[in-house]
Amino acid sequence: MNIRTLSVVFFVLAVAFAIHKITEPESVGNLPANLVSFAPEDCDKILISPRGDDDPVIVIIKDAKGKWIVKTENSEKEFMADSSTVKRTLKTMSQLKPIRMATQNKDRWEQFEVTDSAGMGVAFYNDDNILADVIIGRFTYIPSTMAAQMRQRNPYMRQNPGTMSTYIRRRGEDEVFAVEGFLSSQIRTDVDHFRDKSLFSLANDFKYPVELSFKVPGDSSFVLTQTNGQWMIGEVRADSAAVADYLKDIRNLKVRSFANKEPANITHKLAIKDRNGLTSVIEAEFNKDSTLIMSSQYPDNWALDKNNYLFDKIFVSKSSLLSN
């Protein structure tokens, strides 16, 4: 029985190894363990060069306080960067492992879009020392033949559809490698992708609101005040559950699309005061198709609110907060 069992196990392992070798992508030469290898915390500057020569270089730099700033090269306008987005970028790019070599021939660079002009350049620095400098090329997708066959037999069976990979070349070297994943979805060439998208937050020093003053066109303005733990609109008691739901909806507002100008003709205004006396203001220039919104917390983050998604969250009616 032991010999029979061992024979079956050996046969299964042999079949698995044969399938792996058949489906394994072809490689050329010996692959390096890592194309890029550095500690993310050592990086304090990232330069992203868009494909072609028309668009400016994106500069992401850590300031003296340890916060990330993003801007375009030679521009005086700076924006706070989203630290989570920068950290994800560094985590992905700091340990790039090749899955196969595509070519060692410079004449084939254009095919994989890793020439200096066709590719997207990304360089990582510690002070003025280069930690890594690569050119990101074309994305490719290799479907799984086995998965397609399995789906034909059982269309409800979930199988790995294939392999997504991106061609990449280290600057100054001839070899082009494929690495797993769609790198261009994380390494973008627009400033807005890396910007901090915060618009308003009930957190940190500003919390526990006690008064909300809604100023809107016509006679619909009102003040929502908390007195002795009860929310009131004038002399009328508000629905505490409705107010709680409203505060939850506006607790952490994010910009979906940045506007290139700040609201000029203010039509709506909300002033929120917390129990420590701090006041934050949200202002809007209403338009039925898309509204411009800004807040005093993040004055540089002007939101272009398409379809008025944010506007409808912020500027609610008096009746929606009252008890039935």
C-alpha cells in the first residue's frame, strides 16, 4: 500500500511539473532576483516622466515635516499628496521581480515601448542619490489556455483568466523584462492622481459639531443647533437619527474630480461649529449639471462635483432633518 500510495503521489507531482513547464513563459538567460530593490522609507523624491516630450515631469517630494508634496516640474503650484497613494507606489516599485526576459536586443525596444521616448520613466531618489531608474513600457495580457478549457466544461467554475504583466527596462541597460501586474494603473502621469483628495473631515481637532448654519437661496436657510444633547431647528426638535445619518454622510468628504478654478459666485454656504469653538465652512457655486465646491479645511482642493453627488450630501433640506 505504501509503494502504491507513493507511486500515485509521484505521478501527480510529475503531471503538475509537466503542466507548469508547458505553460511557463519562455525566458532568455538568467533572471535577476530583483529588477528594483530599495527600502520604501529611504525614498524622499519620485520623478515620473510621461511618454513623449509634450507633458511636464511629475515631481513627488517629501518635505521637512515628512509630508509628501506633488507638483509638475518648473511649476510653483504645489499640492499635498495622498500619502497612501505614494506609499502604495513605493511598495509596488521597491521590490520588482521579473517573471521572464523579453529581449536583450535594443532593436526590439520599440516593440515593447521601452525606448526613452515611448516609455514612461520613473526614478526614485534619496537626496540626490538614485535608488532606482526604470522605463515602464507596454502592458500585456496572456490568457490561460487551461482556464478557457475548464470554463467550456463548467462555465460557473472560477479560474485564473490569465497573466497580466508589464514590460520594463532599467535605464542604461539593454535587457527588457516582464513583471507581474498592470503598473500603469498605479504609476500615473497626472498630478491629480497623487493629490490628497480630502475636502472636509469631522476628525482630528475638528469634531463633535454643535451648530450647523445652512445658508441657501430664498427663504430655506436654517440653523441646526445641539442643546443639552438634543438637536433643534429653532424651537422645533430635529430627528436625532436623521441628524446622525447626515453627520455620518459628511464625516469624510473626498474630491472625485478637481476643478481648475475656485467657486466665484457662491450660492450655498454651510458653517459648522464644533464644541471647542472651531468653525469650518463649505461653499458651493451651484449648477444643475456640475457644482463647484470648496471648504476652509482644504482651500486648495476645489471640487468639480459632476451630477451634484457631493452637493446633495452636504446641502440637505430642513424637512429631511425634522421628525415626522
